[in-house]
Amino acid sequence: MRVTEKGQVTIPKEIRDRLKIGPGSEVDFIADDKGARLVVVARGQAASEEDFESWLRSRSGTFDTGGMTTDEFMQWLRGPRDDLGPR
């Protein structure tokens, strides 16, 4: 394998298939006495709509803006916009 200018390598298909590495998988490289090992941290799985809905329900009610409107919150978060003239 050749390392790109960005430090990227392509994992050969035979290894991806054997280790069940797919899009979204997380891998890590661990240095040892013999060089480096590729370790699969988490296998990528296509998220289903049900998974997203479940995640969304789990987040419900976890964000409190203290009664601010969206515009007020964005101004609080980002600061006043100095690129706009007076309204």
C-alpha cells in the first residue's frame, strides 16, 4: 500500500471483507514491536430510520434555551453580527 500526501491508505478488499470493515467502520492503528496492527474499533452499520427516531426521542427535552428565541440564542452563541448594518 502507498500512503497518500494526506496520510491515507486503502485497506485491501480481502482484508475489509475478512474483518467486516465497511463504510462508517472505525479502525485504529496500534504500534508494537513488530510494526503496527490494524484494530477494528466499531463496525459500520447503516442507520435505520427507527434508530434515528429512537435517538431523537432520547434527546427530547435535553436542551433548554432559557426562554430565548432562536435568533436570541444564535446571537448569544455567536455574538452580535458586525457584518450587517442596523435593521
